[in-house]
Amino acid sequence: MSVYVKRLFPYFSRNGSVLCRNIKVGSERYGLEGQSVLRCAATVKSPPPKPSSWRRYGKLVGMGFGVGALATGVYMYDIYKRVTTPIANPSEGGEYVLREAPPSFTPSRRIQVPTDTTGLKITLFQYQTCPFCCKVRAFLDYFGFSYDVIEVNSVTRTQTRWTDYRKVPFLVVQIPNTDVILQLKDSTMIISVLQSFLDNNTSNLPDLVKCYPTMVYTDEEGEKRIEIMNRYFLMYGQHPSGRTKEDIVEERKWRKWVDDVFVHVLSPNVYRTTKEAFQAFEWFSKVGDWEEHFATWERLLVVYVGAVAMFLIGKNLKRRHQLKDDVRCSFYEETNVWLKALKKKGTKFMGGDQPNLSDLAVYGILTAVEGCDAFQDLKNNTKITPWFERMKEVVIQHGGATSTGEKGSAA
Ligand SMILES: N[C@@H](CCC(=O)N[C@@H](CS)C(=O)NCC(=O)O)C(=O)O
């Protein structure tokens, strides 16, 4: 899963330098072999090769390796620079308004829903199996938004170099009949602002994003972090009809639980053993169509280095999030926390007859691991299947599409 693929690059570059070192060792070893060949040649009395030609030959080979190592180093450095130096396209006139249109990329997929009358031209930048991206897709699909998908290469990140936002998912949204282009960052903010947009007949998106100001701060490890204020809050012009305050607070509580707790049980489970980690990456490669979108070396790099790295990182995450020794137990336990609340509610979904944002969040992040052993085990050891299948059906059928259909072009 790509949730921690951001860490791949350091492994990748470390791997690169290991490669260079091997090459150097190889050339030194070659020199030693040269000497032993010399000794051997002396005993059989065949004409000994001229030491000077051996030295010259050795030198040439050494130089060849040296040049190779240098070229590899330069290539690695070039990738490193590309990854670490974004071509910033900062917002202007508002934190989410782009100064200029981003470069255009061929979408890996186009989702066209005929009932969508919002007029918004939405592009989702994502990793196919990142849980946060899956959460946004579950939301967009359920409400029947039309959108294009740009699959980001997690190693080179070519598709996101134009922005200084370092994560996925984010949306680029062209507002109809204007030249305003928004960049909506963070899965939770994206969902809150779009839901607020659907709930308010009079509101427009550029106004709504102002309710989600960002705060930049440096954490204790010296890393720059962005906090989006109000990201769990929906903006209502007036009290929403048909919803109680308790219902709204409960939805918010579960959405937060998904981000703070539930999502953290996924990685240690999916990468529990090296075998599972490889299986997971092979599945990510398949559903993300990596063969089509990445060069072969990039795909293999992400799969092999990624699987090993994530196996190790998974152990770290297990400690950090204080999961049980058998991480499956934590997965089942947290899932049961959700299922118990659902049972208590006694309705088809946490939202009642229709899913609400907490249903979509739990479902969305689970789809990120759907093809992994961990999810099969979850189905065998909990009662997640009936709710999960109900969710799948309503999401695929755009069960909430009346909202995007009623919106008209009020963006
Ligand atoms: N709070 C963010 C978290 C997003 C996140 O951590 N995304 C990961 C991928 S799943 C990421 O982009 N990491 C940085 C990277 O891969 O370079 C959200 O909800 O959107």
C-alpha cells in the first residue's frame, strides 16, 4: 500500500549507493584476481602476460566501473533533485486558489457520471491503493461526481512536481464559467468542503474553501507540517434539515476515528510478513496498473524495495501505534468497535438507510487492502462482510448521485 511509500525514496537512494559500493569492491577484487592469474601463469611456463598490459587492462576496467558509478550517482542525484525540488505553484488570492493552471497529464482513468450537473472539472491526483485516496474516491463515486484520475509515480513524482504540496490525495478543481482553479488538499478537507458544497444550494466552492484555513507549523522534529482548520466540519448556511446535532457530532467522531486510529492498523497487517508484503505490492501493481503507468525498472523498484521497506516500517508502525503482538487482533478489535456501534444503531448504515461520511470513510480505507490476505482474514474473523458489500453496491451505483444532480451549475 502506498500509505508510506513516501519513505521508499530514501531506501531507494540508499540502495543506489550500495550499488555503487559493490561496483567499486568488484573492481578491487578484479585487481587481486589479476595477481593470482599472474602467479599461475608463472608455474606453467607459458609466456607471462606483460604486467604493464594487465595493469592497463585493470585500469581500463576500473575506469569503466568508475564512470558507470559516476553516471549512476548523477542519475540518482537527478531523480533526488526532481523529487525534493517542487516547482511551486503557490496559491494566490486564497490558500487554495492556484496562480496558474497545472501542467496537463494524460489521465489514467476518466470517471464520467451523466447525472453530475455540478459543472466542476475535477482531477484527482492519487496513488490507487493509498487509503486516503481510496476514501476520497469512495466519496466521489458515491455522490456521482465526474472526475479524472492522475496516477502519481511514488518514486519520481513527476505528476506532482508543479506543486509544493507533498502528499496525495489532492484535487484540482476548475470552477465552471470562471478561470478559477482550486487545489484542494487533504482527504478529510476535500470531503468536508465538497459535502458542504452539495448541502448548500447557494454556496460556491471558492467561498467555501475559505472556511478551511491552513496553518503551517514546524513540528518537534523540525519538519514543516500543515494543519487544516475545521477539516472535520461541514459548513451549513442554516441548520441542515433532517439531521440532529447528535447525528452530526457522531459522524464527525467516526471520521476522526478513521484517521486517528483505524487507518493505522492497516499497514502493519498488510505487511505483517515478507510474503504478505510482496503479495500486497503485487496486488497494488495490478490494481494501480503500474505496468502501464511506470517504466519496468520503476515498477520493480517500487515492488521489491517497497515490499522489504514496508515490512520493516510495518514493525515500526506496530510499535508506534501500540498494536497487539498479533497485529490481526488489533485489526479485528478495531473493526469490531465499528461493527458494535453499527449494531447498536440498528440501521443498514451508520448514516441510517443511506451511508454518511463515516460509512464512506471506513469503507474507503478498507478498499485499499481489499486484495490482501489481511482483508480475507478480516472477513473470516469478523462480521464485516454484509455491511461492506452493502457499501460497495451503493458506492458503485452512485447511490448519493441525486445531490450532484440537483446541484446544477451553482459552483
Ligand atoms: N492527512 C492526509 C494524509 C495523506 C498521506 O499521508 N498520503 C500519503 C500517501 S497514502 C502521502 O502522500 N505520503 C507522502 C508521499 O508519498 O510522498 C490526507 O488525509 O490526505
